[in-house]
Amino acid sequence: FGSGTQGQLGLGSQHQQVIPTHVTSFTRKVHLIASGVFHNIVVVDSADAPKPAARGKHPPVSYPIGPVDVFTFGWNEYGQLGVPDRGTVLAPTPIPTLQGVFVYAVSCGSNHTLIATGDGVYSFGWGDAGQLGRLGAGAARREVELHRQLRLCRVEHQRVFAAEQEAAQRRLAARARLRGHH
């Protein structure tokens, strides 16, 4: 629920929702969700994955999760959704390159996305300030195509996303101080 002006609610419209509303597009188990300012990434069981027998109420999560399919929706001006359509994507849409993959973590910035998979880290969206982690020529290009990054072990994946979370917490604390909230 909340603002849907850029399709970020995934409900097929750009309307505001003032009460929690079920996103009926997801019929498979949802594992991870990440939100940017106007976009979202949702990781669900793969359509092709065999379904394990249920054991207990909540079996422990083991990483990586997978195989899974990755969906996205919202504002895609800079390619932060990882799909070729620019503008607004109103309903959950699969990211073709990230279907049937193993995922460690997902993270969204304002206009970029990072996804740590068993193959490496994928980054896409706005990269003018180096937030895509790409070096050399083209590092700042706003490419829609996914680019596999360094092959990293699980520990390195966790460091990448822990650093992103710490930076976001520092930004929020700084904004609160500017507004006079302590």
C-alpha cells in the first residue's frame, strides 16, 4: 500500500492504495523483496523447480535460495528493472536473465539494483556515481542489459550487501539530523 504513481505497487495501475492490498500476481512462494524509491524486485520459487515436501512450520532458510525466478515492477527510466521496456512497468514482469537462478541477496538503490547470484553479482540501472560497481569505460552507462560481475564467494556477497545497508542507514540518520529529529 502507499503511492503507486510509478507502478511500484505491482497492482497493474498507478493508483494510491491506503490499505494493505494483496499482489495477486505471485502464486509461488516469495523468498526475497527489495525496494528502491519507485521500483521493486521480488524473488519467487522457480516455475520449473521441483517442489520439496513441507517440513515443519518454517524450515530454516539456507543460502543460496534457488532455483528461483526474479520479477520486477515500477519505474524503469534508467534500466533499474533489468528489462528492456523504459518508463513504467505496472505489473510484475520477469527479468529474463534471472530465471531459474540461485540467489544470495537483492538490494535496490534509488535508481539501481544489485542481485548476488551463484554466478556473481548482477548490477543494472543508474551508474553515474559508480553504484553499479563497474570499472573502466562504460561504467556509468545506464544499460538495460545485465552484466555479470566478479565471481564472489558467499562471504563477499554478504559484504557487498552489508556495506549497501550501512550506507543507507547513514543517509537516513543524516536526513533525520537535518530535519531536527535525533
